[in-house]
Amino acid sequence: MNNINQNVILFLKRFTLILLTYQLSRFLFFIMNIELFEQFTFKIFIGGLLFDLAVIAYINCIFLILHIIPGNFKYRPLYQTTLKITFFAVNLLLISTNFIDIIYYRFTGRRSTFGLITATGMENDIIRLIPSYLKEYWYVGVSFLLTSIVLWMLMPNPKDKIVINNLTKKNYLKKCSYGIALLLVILIIGRGGFRKKPLRIVDAIEYGEVNNAGLVLNTPFSILKTLFKKEGNTFTHYYDSKELSKTYNPIISIKSNQAPLRKNVVIIILESFGNENVGRGQTPFLDSLITKSYYFKNGFANGKVSIDAVPSIISSIPSLMNDSYISSSYALNKVHSLPLIFKEQGYTTSFFHGAFNGSQNFDKYAKAAGFDEYYGKDQYQGKDAFDGKWGIFDEEFLQFYATKLGTFKKPFFSSIFTISSHIPYIIPERYQNKFPKGTTDIHESIAYADHSLRKFFDTAKKQKWYKNTLFVISSDHTSSGGDRETDQTNIGKFRIPILFFDPSNPALTGVSEKNFQQIDIMPSILDYLHIKTDMVSFGKSYKSKENFVVYYLQGTYHYIQDDYYVSFSDNKVIGLYNWKKDVLLNNNLMKIDKVRAQKAEKFLKTYIQSFNERVTNNQLVI
């Protein structure tokens, strides 16, 4: 066998070893998150193999070239050693992202993309939290370390000491023909075979239900496919402007014959208080407050991470892009957010977040949204209450918040984002074993955060401003810890409590069955306070007859209209379910109820196009 072909075989052995390692990482991904997926089928295996082959081929075609490149220098020991180490290091780096997503997927519900791992404003948070993640999920780190060691030990070396031959150009081309043919095969595999379009993230749904897309995909593929991808979504020009405005128009008018209510407004955003964590024994105070409030039973988050919640709640801008709006280049677009509207009404405005200043870019977004003041960990005044990782414990920071509100000129608009129910779920030592552990990792910290919320209201009730204040409470998103089947569906992954509480208005109570999302909060507050305005909002007021919700996750749009849930991907409806009767979304009605599916598809296309055009063209204000 000639030396060229020996190099080709050496590459194929290494390529196969990497492919087997990807299968191992997928198996571990499934086993360690088995409660998140319906099942692991042969079809999922085949789909996963296709995506693994594609990314491995993309990344390693350069190494194939380096194995067959003309010149006797490549047979020297130094070259071969360098090639082996580089091949190992590059592939191990990509494989590591699969291991990271074993845990991170629980929080985001999607494979990590390039935009997600490079989100501006989160770098310091990641660095601070890495030790906590390694401690909490040590078994993932150990699994990766063992995999790395075994991979290196099994990495093939050249079979024999290669003798340098002097080849003529004609003989060399003849002898390396296998390598050239293999390179062509690798390039074809890299695009996903002989399909019309190169393999895309959205193609994962061909091999399993939407819930299982994360199992079919691998993280290196998701990162590679979004490396040079524009922040907006593609395939969005469905209709001309006339047809677009007929079906959906995001310009809404808040009208009232009454004078504006000069009430203070406080928005409390609770970290990870998804429906899966409420009403289960950990939240006695919030549960009791719900009974005194106007509670949206069918409340939904517009994103899966904290950084998506703030623009949704404060500016009525949903998370419908591959990157979070706050960390995108559109973050400085002109917006008519709540703080700007309230300042027009003579309000003082402020935003509070107990984490390190700059965390998740909230300070910059608060400024862009028009808040007068931002208060983070650096502005906290009170006894030492640093949790050692994330920021100021909720109890102390909420007390600081309650006191600070009393110093503001009335009326005021203010929002606070809690942090203690965020991983690593640290609670103060004095409360160890005081709160119920519950059934998931987050439950004890949820109970502590609920206790802190109670203490805040105990203090607030004693303040003069309390009775003239509208409180709006919403979770930022669901947590990773839902342990019921309904928590893991594409409905359950986004269901959160949202409630309006006005201590001076006993009429503002009851349970609403309306489908209500975070982007509905802004127009609803303005409508409740009789503040007349025209605005761009992709949501609607709680008084509106409209009854829809739209959210997005990794290439798939999710749409709820009345009792029906629709999944939309690749420019078409791929699922239609009656989510009230079919709570686990097992019975796809798309072929049975074609009229409803077609109507939903048209609405979604106009909604998506309108959003992308307005965000891209900086048209979020009238």
C-alpha cells in the first residue's frame, strides 16, 4: 500500500473515532436529560448521525487536505505529531460544547448557537458561574474528562515509520486519487447529502417531533450554522405591505374617556418562577397573592432565558430572533417603552437588578429603554448580603428596593428583577433546612425567594405609596426543573404566572382564561391606567378581544390561538393541536382541520414579517 493511501486510511480511522464520540455525547445528553424527551427512536438516531456527519465533515475537510497535501514533508514525525495534536484539539473543543449543553439545554430548551454563547453583557456572568456549574454538575465534567482521555488514547497513529519516496507528478496524482475522491465525498456529506438545500437546523424536525429536535441536533452544528447568520430571521417576505396590514398590524391605540390614573407602577420579575414551581408548596405567599389579584391563568413567557424577558415586559418586544434582542445590534433601536411613556406622564423611573452591574446587559438596556436610574449590586446599600456568586440575596435587595421606592418623587414607575432562584440556587446559611426541599433542585431557592417577596410586601404595606400602586408580577421564564409531563411540552416550557395586583381596587381580582404573554403587559398597564397612546406593540391589552400568544425557539414559531396550539417552521405549519384537551400534544390535527391550519399560517407569516421588517428597519416607534 502506498504512503498516500495510508494517510487516507489514517484520516478515516480518526474521522470514525470522532463520529463515535459524537454518538457517545448524544447518548449521555439523552440519559442525563431523559425526562425532557419523549423517547429515543431509530429515526432520531439516523437523524442525529446525519447531523453529526455533516459537522464533522465540515470541520475536518481541512485535516483531510493536510493528510494528502503534496510534499514529502508530511511524512516527517514532527508534521504527523502536530497534525494529530491539532486534529484532537479542534475536535475536542467542539465536542466539549455537546457536554456543556447537557446542562445548559435544560435552561434554554435549545441547542446553543453562536449568538447565545457570545451574548454581549453575559461574559462576566459566565466566568463567575463556571465554578458553581462545575461543582453542581461535576459528573458532566468528569464524563468529559474521561471521554477526552479515552479519545486521546484511541487516536490512531501512522501504522509504520513512513519511508520518504520521490514521486513524479503523474504518479503522485494517481496515488492520491483516493484522497481526492474522499474529499469530494466529505464535502457532499458536509452539506447533508444530495438534498436541494444544505442541511439546516430546522431540518431536525424531519427525524422527530419538535420536542425531540434538540436530541437530533448536536451543538457544534448549531454553532457552525449560526456563525455568520444574520440576527433577523430568513424567508420573511411573504406579502406586500397592503396585504400585510390587512391581516396584522402591530400599531395599537390605547383610548380612554377617563383621566389617567396617577398610580405608581411596580413590575416585579421573578427569576424562574414558571408554572412548574408555583402552587406546589414552595410559594405560599405568591399563591395567596394570586387570590387577591387579577391572575392570568394561561400566562406565557416570550423567551427561555432572562435576557429575553426584559424587552418583552418593558418594551413589548418579543424574542423572535436567533439572538436575544438585548445583545443584538438592534438593542439601540428607537423604542416607545414603558419608562419613556411614563416620563411623558411626569413619572420618575428606575430599574433594579441585584446581580453584578452589567449582568446580562440589563444596565445598558435600561438606559436605552429610557429609565432614569439603574440600581445593581454596586448601588446596594445595607448589610452584607452577597451570595458569593451572583449578587445580593433577594431578601436584602428587596428590602433595599422597598426603602428606595419611598424616596422617589411620586408617581413613580419601577421594575425589579430577582436573582436568588437562579442557578446555583444559593440561600443564606440562616435559612438552611428551613424551607421545603421539594422535588427538584430549584424548589428550595424558590421557597426562599417567595419568603423574600412576602417580606417585601410586609415592608411595602407600611409605606405611604403602597395603596396607590399597581403591582405587576411575572416570571422571566420557566425553569429547567419541571418534573411533570405537561411541564416538558412546548406549551409547558413557556407557561408562567402573570398577575396584576392593586391594593386599592378590590375589583381587580379574579382568574382570566385569556391567553396572555409578557408582551401584553405593557399595553395592559397603560390601558388599566387610562393612559392614551398610539404605540407599536406585538402584544395586546388585557381588555382586547384578541386571544393569541406567539413565541419562538430555535427555528420554530409557536402560536396559541384560543384552545389551539400551532408549530410553524420552514415557512409552513408542521403541527396543530387542541392544547386544552390534548395536554401532551400527541394528536396532530393539521390534516384534519386544514382550514384552521391555513388561517394560522397566514397570521404567523404576517406577524413574523411585520416583526422582522420593523426591527431591521428601526421602526418600533410610530
